[in-house]
Amino acid sequence: MEEKDALKGYVFPKKIGKFVSFVEGEALKIRVLTVDPLVAVDKWGGTKFAFIVYNFTDSKAQILNAGATIFKEIQKLHIDEDYGQNIKMIDIKILAEGEGMDRKYTVTPLPKATTLTNEQILEAKEIVLEDEIEGGTRLSKLDNSAMKPGPATYDETEPIDLSDAEPMDLSQIPF
């Protein structure tokens, strides 16, 4: 009897959690259900925008915690008259290409919207962004000056007093 090569064809099952997860080269079809996203700064100082979405690809209501690139594309579609000026009424496809810092996202509106079922809507309503995203604030509560990504800012007009600082031996820096 010939041995089957299970190693060659085995694919780990995809874990589908609370948050949308992108796999390089695989497009996700989603419906954005939030027009007032929760805005938070991640641990690297980047601004993230959290939306409740229905992920048709994975058949689950989830949170899309997106950076500025995806946010701007969603915003463009939301205000575009050709799409009815309401992102909640259209489906979009998001494709992630590349890995790590080289990852790029393509956001494409789809020509026909899928009808959401009552069950899908109820599943999405169970998600409370404030319970899932630490330190977030609704976009409607922020002014544009607060939307600068990055770590907390400081007043650049105030000089920093280094007169008490000890001199540093630069040869001791390990890099």
C-alpha cells in the first residue's frame, strides 16, 4: 500500500477571531457597518481606525482595525456620490499584498451589494468597539489636529534643559 503524502497538502485551518486578519494575496469581501469609527494609537505610535464590519469571506461579524491607508479609501468611497454617499450600503474587497513593512492594501468597491440577513446584523450589533479597543475615541469627538499619528506630542517651543545631564560615552552604545 502506497503511503499518502499528507505533509505536502496539509493546510492549517484559518482561525477566525474578533478582528479581521489579512493573508497575503487573499482578498476579503466585507461590508463596513460603522460610519463613526473608534480611533486609537497603537503600541508603535500609529493611528488605527476600528470599524465594525461583516466579513462575507469568513462569514463573521468582526472588527477591522485599519491604518490610515485603508481608512482613507473607505472615506473616499463613503463620500463618493457614485456609491450613494454611504459606505454601509456597498461591499468592498480588500486585498493585502506583500509582507511586513512592504504590505500594501487595495480597496475595491464591488458593483453589487449583498443583502445582510437579520442574523448577520444582530451578530454585528453585539460588537462594542469601546470594549475591544483600549484607549479609543470616536472620530466624531476628535478635531483634525488630534489626528496626527505618532506618539504623544510635546511643545517644541519649550527648550529641554540638559545642563544637569551627565556626559555620555558614545563608544559604550552597543550599535
